[in-house]
Amino acid sequence: MSKAIAAIVGPGNIGSDLMYKLLRRSDAMEARYMIGVDPTSDGLARARGVGLTASAEGVDWLLRQDELPDIVFEATGARAHLANAPRYRELGIMAIDLTPAAVGPYCVPAVNLEANLDQMNLNMVTCGGQATVPIVAAVSRVVPVDYAEIVSSLSSKSAGPGTRANIDEFTETTSDALVKVGGATRGKAIIILNPAEPPMMMRNTVFCSIPAAVLDDKALQDQVSESIHKMVASIQTSYVPGYQMKAEPQFEAPKDIWNGMARVAVFLQVTGRGDYLPEYAGNLDIITSAAAQVGDLIAQRRIIPAKDSK
């Protein structure tokens, strides 16, 4: 059976972590190229050390190769992907976008992967989005969510230059995904880079406003909790073992700031596998694991069958 050829564009924290995941877990993809622009990049040196072809000549170099990649994982920044996406599409290269550029539809594997397998460009939202959108979706499958608000706290050490340069895009893209994928009517995202020592694990708090009548209906509360538990278990068993709730969902009475709606609060922690940065970098782990999951399924269902039929 053939394999899909994969290229990683961006050798920073996210790109380097993704590289190790593709090498460790993917039977459907061959991680062949790592592309950057800095010849002294640690990520490029690591890529060469594990057998990838690495270049500091950027996307121009990649697209001149005799054998082009079938899938490009974009791990640079939103502006870079906005420029690169049309070039990938013109050459028939599938793009999995780990920046907040949002050129293609949002993809959160636990929620809407099956609906997006035929797309040529998929956006992985953000690390915070991958952690929190599934919870909002789990709640909205049972009761209406008028408003979803998430707070994503990351260790400052796990946030590289790309993440720091895209803070505005992070909040905008995550907020939008809470609505378009999570099912909330309105959404808001907040990111906190915490400089604490020792570094803190990735923590995410999800608040969903729900009808106040839920507080008087124990059976409905149980349905909401069960939906959340099923979502957490799905993510744990499919691609992020370190994804967990830190407490049971908490149902709270209406407050003025919630316009008379009740609220359910969910508290999450993501522990990384330590593929590139230590376990505290769960923000890397959840978005790179999600991207690898998407790449694997697209390779198995679309790219490899097309190659083997030739």
C-alpha cells in the first residue's frame, strides 16, 4: 500500500511536536519534508537528525521538488498560510492548517471530522479551540447554548513566536468556532499565557449558558453530563490520552451577567505526551494530535486509494 507524502511547513514548537507524532503514530503518511526560513533553526536540525529532508528556503523550495507532498501541515502563522494556501490548492496539495488563518472550514475531529474529509483545506482552529469546542458541542447536543465563553491558560514556555504573533487571531478564530462547530449562538474566547515556574499544565474553563429550567430537571442535567463525559472519553481514546476533566460539570443558578440563563461550567486539563516539549505543553499536544488524526484519515480514505488506483 502506498503512503501519503507529508510536509511540515514551520519548524517551531508546533511543527516539531507534530513531526514526532507523525513519525511515531502514522502508518498512512510518510513525513518527508520539514520547511523553514532560518538555517539555524533547531526544528530543522532535529528533522534532519530523524531522516527528513529539511530546507530553510521556504515554501518556494518545497513546491519546486520533483515529488510534491500530498499533504502540507502549515505550522507557521496566519499571514503565511493566507499567502501559501492558494499555491497549495493550485497544485492539488491538501492543506491542514494549524494556524488561525481559517481559510478552510474548521475541523475538530471529535465533532465534525467525517463532514470534512473531502475538503482541500482544513483549519484546526487553535489549541484552545480543540480543547473547548468539543465540550460546547456536547452541551449543545442536549440543550440550547445561548452563549459559550472559554478561558484557555497555557504555560508561557509552551507558546512560541507563532502563537504570540497570532493572539488576536486566536481569540477571533476560537470564538467563531464555538459558534460554527460548537453550536453556541454566541461565543467568546480568552487566552492567558502564564509565566509560572514550574510551568503549569494547559487548563481550560468552559462556561455555557443554558435554559434556567435545566436546574429543575435532574434528568436533563444528567443527560448534559453524560454527553460531556462521552465527548471527553472519545477524545481520550482517539487521539489525546492526556485530555481530562478536573471535576464534574457544575450547574449554576442564573446571574445578571448571563441574562437570566443558567450556566454549566466544565474544567479541563490537557497533559502532553512530551514528544517535543515536556508534559506541561498540552496545548501543543492537542492541536498536533488532532492534525495527525485528520491527516491519517484523509490519507487512508482519499489519497492512498487514489494513488493505488493509478
